[in-house]
Amino acid sequence: MLKDKIAIITGSTSGIGLGIARVLASKGADIVLNGFGDCSEIKEIRASIERHHSVRVIHDGADISKPAAVRRLIAATVEKLGRVDILVNNAGIQFTSPVETFPVEKWDAILALNLSAAFHGIAAAVPPMKEQGWGRIINIASAHGLVGSTHKAAYVAAKHGVVGLTKVVGLETAGSGVTVNAICPGWVRTPLVEKQISDIAARKQISQQDAAAELLGEKQPSQTFVTPEQLGETVAFLCSSAGDQITGATLAIDGGWTAQ
């Protein structure tokens, strides 16, 4: 379905981003991985995806918390692979604290990576996508892009910003062959969420299993974690012809969280 398409996925050396990268590779897309990690592990991830799916996979370690680095990531992809067809803005970080004690440096860091990086990537990717008459931009927001939670001022603000950015760029690119959409996952068992589970377990002196159930019970009526593979398949759907008229949209994949 995506043969000869070039897909950049930020924050894709683990977790949700890696799951999305693997699904897009399974559909035939060549992949640009982005993110930090052990060099040998990243090399093995690249080799594994190439081996299983017979696609090209490269890694760009751009620090996308820096605006110039994000824009270079897009330019370098066009230079090395000839084009950019799909951009998945996935990278993100989290920090929790009441607003009155929320560290300013944490606020700045979360907005830089979770929101501003998406803006800079989109701004750099839209011109070549428009020129070729086809492009797909998928922003991984969060259920927290639709509703709030205590102690997450920066994360919730950034993810709400991503949803708004998606609507604006969806309107600006409408009719050009480029679509822009946001996916809002509920709880996915990523390293970020695993830390929250561990914090609950430590604070309440309960098992990891019970802490995971408590986390789900608080927000997610399905009582089941969303998987990276499910998110990858949703991204692939938006990249298919069935997604041609879906733009500026926000898709909640959250087990009923935001229906409440």
C-alpha cells in the first residue's frame, strides 16, 4: 500500500513511534527513524525492520527539541531519499507537578518537544509535499489533547496545542493532496506510562499489575491498554486512499476515555 513512500517518524527508537514505524514498513514504506538510544540497539532495530520488510531504513539522531534540528531532519531526508511523503510527529516527554511548583525549565522543555517540534517539522515538510501533490502528516497528540488531568499543565497545554495546530494546517492544506490529522491515544504501555504505574505501585505498596489496573480504571473504560500496533494501523489507514478526505480531524483511540 505504501511502496516507495518515505516516512519520517519522530521519537521512533522505542514505544509508540517504533510500533508505528514497523507497521508502515510492513506496508512497504521506507523509514526514517529518529530518536536517542544505544547505537548498537538502534542499529539492530534498523536491520530488523529492513530484514523483515525489505525496505530502506535510516536513522537520524536529530535533537528535535531544537528548531533548526527539526528542519534539518526534513531537509536531510529529502536530500538522502529524494522526498518526504509521511511525517509522524510522535516524540514527547512528560513531567508532573502542581502548577504552582511546576519548574519553568520543565514547562519549556515539554512545549519545545511536544508542540514546537511538530510545528517546525510541519512547516518544513508542507512545501515539498504540496509540490509533489501528496503528503500525510499525522500528529500523535493524546487523550490529554482533549481533556485535562491534574499536575500535567505543560503536557495538557502542549497536546491541546497539537490538536489546534492540526486543525489550522488541515485547513491551510485542504485540496492540495496533503492531509493533516491528529491521533489521541489513551493509555499505551510505553516507558512514560510504565513510570506512572511504578509510581502508583510504590506509593500504594501494591503490585505492578494492580497499579496498572488502577491506572486504567481511573480513566479508560475498556480496561485495556492501547497498543503501538493499533496506533500504527490507524496511521496507515490515514495514509491510504480511504483517508483522502480526512483532514484537520482528531481521532480518539482511548478505550472510551474521552467519551465520558
